[in-house]
Amino acid sequence: MNETALQATPFGELTVATADDIRKRVRDAGVVGAGGAGFPTHVKLQAQVEIFLVNAAECEPMLKVDQQLMPRQAARLVRGLLYGMQATGAAEGIIALKEKYHAAIGALTPLLPPQLRLHILPDVYPAGDEVITIWQATGRRVAPAALPVSVGVVVNNVQTVLNIARAVEQHYPVTRRTLTVNGAVRQPLTVTVPLGMSLREVLALAGGATVDDAGYINGGPMMGALLTSLDTPVTKTTGGLLVLPKSHPLIQRRMQDDRTVLSIARTVCEQCRLCTDLCPRHLLGHELSPHLLVRAMNYQSIATPQTVLSALTCSECNVCESVACPVGISPMRVNRLLKNELRQHGARYQGPLRDADEMARYRLIPVKRLISKLALSEWYQDAPFTELRTEPTQVQLPLRQHIGAAAVPCVQPGETVLRGQQIATIPDGALGAPVHASIDGTVASITEQTITLVRG
Ligand code: SF4
Ligand code: SF4
């Protein structure tokens, strides 16, 4: 059977391709981890593991992307998972999703071949932190600073796996992104748009903000970053746009500069250790203890180097800041500052995996409680999937939408390009991903950071 032969299955026609071909097609299509920092997927597919896990938890409360894509593209998701398993040699495939995603469970269940299963997660935060997802779905615990592959698992999110299927079956590059626009907007929605479109235009699709003085978060309320400009383009890793009044605590906290964060930590920490008692990584048996890191920042002379290094294992899930600390300290921001400093010195953490806390399962945060704690009840709403024709007149495509080296332009200003055409390549021998045109148009400009295309 040749590599492009098709095999009829209950979940559609499976393209028969070798593991090398799958990785090559995924690389050529510019697929990167859509749920996190954008690790190039073809590199992840080089791992040989036992389990290929689809992380479909989507536990950021305001984001509604994966839960709506799964019922719409269930067959493609199953095929993408099977391609991922073939590339990584995995014998078992798991889709970990929440019980409340009824439509997804209903659509996926009849399609599952024997080597695949669903794992139903509780509606808690952070069920989608991959270390927590692996533990819940397989019982395996990843040691601090280790990768999932160390326990025989590789994890990808829903949009990544759908992009794997498109790359393998249609050689279809990543040129679009599905994201949720939610909060203080006229018409909350989930929509698929061309990469490089500005978040200002995406906001317009949702009817604009409903508050005069709005603040914007790029992503979800827990892990999203404060947006300083709505001209920021949609990239391969943009999860959502959250709009809130500027006076909302989630915006105000993010506007605090580092000096203020440190000064609050120095002045009011009472070492109650609630941040540590609720830290998901600590609960799983990691050494990370945010109360000790806050203390280390305040009284550097009594901190052991090992304690300080453990900041490198913080996932920045934000539980310590948004849920745990009763006096408004952000251990997460303290950790982030420590991490930046440690990384500049090339520091690495090595530490033991201790026993998990017996109460770990019960200390993850129920999403309903999280919404109330975040003062989001007023803004929490559905964001239904909406088919819209989006034709931006211009797109700005960053050359680095992934972990690794920036892509190198392979087009010239003035050149005409077609949607899907490769416009920047991976530098020789580097970790990276290519970039493709997301609209038909002309190359208007090229800088060190971006390629701008104008339609027509
Ligand atoms: S952000 Fe806070 S709660 Fe989350 S892993 Fe880091 S220290 Fe733990
Ligand atoms: S929860 Fe707040 S006050 Fe308590 S130890 Fe942690 S940072 Fe300090």
C-alpha cells in the first residue's frame, strides 16, 4: 500500500502514511502546540511513548473553543490522534475531557476504536495543566522539571491534533485559529479567523466592548496576559480575547508593576502557607512551595539555593494569586521574577518526586467556585461557535509564533502570495516552525519580527 492510500474506517478515510511522513507533513504545515507556548509538533512526534494523550480539558473558565470543536470535528480528532499514535509508537490513545462536554462525549464515543478511550475529568482547575491531566488520566506522575515523555506520555491539545490530521491528509498548513471572545462584549462568540488578523478586528466580530473603559486579556482569566494593544495579531497560540472593565480585579492585578508586587509580598505575607496547600504542583508531590519562595524573596539570607531553584517548576497556573492568598500577594509573579533571573544564569532544577498529598484530588478548584472567586459571575456566559466570513484586508504574521528560532522569510516585498503558501522557513538545524500566508495577497513589508500581507 503506498503512503497516500486511504483506509475506510467508521471515523472517515484514514490516510496511510509512515511515521516519518507524518512528522514531515506536520513540520511542513507549521503545526505547533496550540494550547500553550507553541512547541513545534513535529519535534514532539519524534518521541516514542506508550500513551498519546489529547488534553481536551479546556479549564480556563471563559474559553469555549475545544469543547465546541470536538463535536463538530470528532472524526477528524480521532484520525489526528491515530496519526499521532503512529508517529510516536503509542499503543494507547486517550482524550481527556470534562463530563460537562456532553456533545463532545456523545460525538466521540461511537467513533472510538479499541485502542482509544475517553477519560472523564472533574470540572476543576487546573485539570488542563498537562502534569495534572496526565496524573488524572493515567495515574502517572511527572517529576518536577521533567517532561511527560519521562512517564511514557506525549500530550497535545485539541486544535493541535486537528491540525495534525489536516496536515497529514490534505497537506493543509496552519493558517487559521479558532478562539473565544468573551466577557464585556455585545455578542460573545467562538470563531475561526485567519492568523495575523488583529484582535481589534476580532473584537469587532463580537460587536465590540460593552463598557466604556475596557481592559483586555489575551487568553483566559487565569493564565492570560494583559493586552497592551488591540493591534496585536492572532497567532497559532492565541486562545481567546477576554474583555472586562479596566477596574476589574483581573485587569488591575495584571497592571501592577513588579516593584509593587514585590513590595506587597514583602509587607504583608503572614506565612500562612495557603498558597502551598493549594498549589497543584505541590499537591502532586513536587518540592515547589510558594510560601517559601515568597519568604526567600523577602529574607534572601535564609533561603537555600534548592528552594530558590524550585521556582523554575512553577506552571504559572495562578491558583496561588487568584484563589489562595488572602492578603493579595502574587507568589506566581514572585516566581516569574525568580525564574527570569535564574534562566539568565542558565540555572536548572533537579529535585525529588515526593508522595502526592492524600487530599490532592479534593484540593483542585471547582470551576464554579473559581468563577465566583474571580468576580466573573457577571461576565460568565456561553460563547457559541459562529460561522463568519472574515476577510481582513491586512494580516501581520509574526515570524516567531512558537518555541525556538524565528522563521526566515522566503518571499520579497511586493511578491504575490496565495493562502497556504510558505512565506518563512525554519532556519537550518534550528528548532522552529514555518509560517504560511493566511490570505491571498501581496507582501507589503518584512521586518525582523513580522511579515505583513495586504489582500489583493
Ligand atoms: S502559579 Fe502558584 S499555584 Fe500555580 S504552580 Fe506556580 S506556585 Fe503553584
Ligand atoms: S498565601 Fe499569601 S500570605 Fe499566605 S504564605 Fe502564601 S503569599 Fe504569604
